[in-house]
Amino acid sequence: MLALPLLQLMMLVSPSARSPHGSAICASRRCAEPRCGACADFCIGRLGATQKEAAEAESRLLPEIRDQLTESQAQRVCEALQERLGLTKVQLKKIVLRHSPVLGIRVEETVLPRLAALQARLGLSEAEMKKVVLRWPAMLSIGIEDNLLPSLATLQARLELSEAELKRMVIRQPAIVGMSIDDNVLPSLATLQVRLGLSEAELKRMVIRHPAILGMSIENNVLPTIDFLQRELSLSHSALRERIVGNPKMLSYSIERRLRPRVELCRETGVPSERMASMLFGYHSTKPEDFEEKCARASGRALHRLRGGARICTVWCYLPSNRQLPGTHFKRFG
């Protein structure tokens, strides 16, 4: 009997050797077809979600809910929500993908009564109710009597909010209804009030203007930002308080990604120190190039951007000291 070539022997002994990539291809095929439960199947088949979106939605379910959920149950929940809130398919998909546990809730006994109670408590229109749910779908899982209504009452009493003010805050920042008011929000407000020396009216004004401040970490975000602004802008205590009360959104900006680069840009472009605070607090564009042009105006220079291929060259031109610069000094080429 003639000896078989070595490669043929390997193919006879090992099935994986029949492919030039062997078991690697088999393994990749197995990984490409993960097991899907009813939640993932529903999201893909009924909502048009991608496999990745569906897998992420299913991963948010508790094991017992994931194992017991059926597609028919998910369908009933979605039909009830769509009818109650007047949702489009795209809006329904957004809610389910952001808060998939809603599929495992008894919609007639739990979800619909919650929506009715919140709507009655705040006097929300149908459009406003829909907006609240789209902005924060997790509110569909919050208990009304135990959590939502007591939290709203406590916050309203602490800040002396009118019904209209409370309603406006919830519409802008629906996550308020799920916050731990007594354990987190009230201590944070007290710390902020002491740090800035705020009156009750000033504290209320800040929260109404920027409700997101209620969900920020006072120790990790708010206080470090206050300290940074006061130190880098050389603000007195009273000036700092006035600036932040006027624009509390500054407290939500990242120090490293936004505030520090803008402070450094002001210094590099020669913005007078007395104008830096006005630059940072008064200019809200998120585009760095817009802020750069603002710095040029404040420092008495003209900024020209010369674009050639993939390279950008910034040229600074000193202008007369009167700083009354016509817009024609700021042209963009290319």
C-alpha cells in the first residue's frame, strides 16, 4: 500500500484540517449565531432592530424575566403603549431599546395606571406625557405611590416650586422622578448652597434653569468645577456666585474636555483676563473654531483659516487697538 501524503493523512484524521483555517472558521460561525431569547427575536422581527441592539436590549432583562418573556406578551405591551401614547414605530423602538424591562411588565395593571397618575399629578397634556416617556422610558417601571409622587412632593416643598415650575422641570428632566430625593438630592442642594452662599431664591433659580444639576455628583463634578472656575478665572466669591446663578449649565461641562482647553485658548490668543469669565460663561457654541474666532475678536486679532488639501493653517493678524472689528476681517477660505 502506497503511503499517503502527509496533508491527506491530516485531512482523514482531523475534520478541521479540511479547511485551510481549520477550527477557527468553525468557531467563528458558532459565535456569529448567538442564542436569542423572545426579547431579542421580538426586537429584530417586529421593531427592526439590529442583532447588536437586540442583544443589548435582552442583556438588560433580569434572568427570570428573560426566561419567561414571550413574543406575544411583548407584542401586547407594545401595542398598549403605542395606542396610549400615540407612538410611531420608530418611537416605540426607541423606548424598548432604551428600557427593555418594560416588555416584562403587566401593562394594564401597572404601566397604564402609572402614566395616568403622573399625568394627573402634573397636569400633562397628551403630547407632554409622550415627551416625558420618550426622554426617560425608565419612568415606566417606577412605582407611583411609593416613589414617584412622594419624590415630587419633597422636591416641590424644598424649592418652593409652583405647580407650573414643577411640571416644567419634569418635562425638561424626567429622570427627576426616579431620583433618591432624601438620600441624594437634598444633601447635594445643601452642599451647593453653602459652597456658593446661595439664597433660597438663587438656588431655586439655578435648579429651574438647569434641572440636570439634580442628578450630578456634587463631590465628583459640581464642586471641582466650581473650584476650577474660581481659580482659573480669578473670580471673587460674589462674582462666582453671580456667574453660576446666571448660567448653571457651566457646572455640567467637562473640565478637561471643554473648560480647560477654552481657558488655555483665551490665554494663548491674548484675551484680557477681565474678559475671560464673560467669554466662558457667555458663549455657548460647542464648536471649537467658533470659540476661537470669538477669542480673536476679544483679543483684537483677526483669524484667517487657510485650507489647502488636508492641512489647515491658522494665521493671526494683529489689528488696531480699538477692537471694533468689521465682520469682513473674519473670512473662511475653501
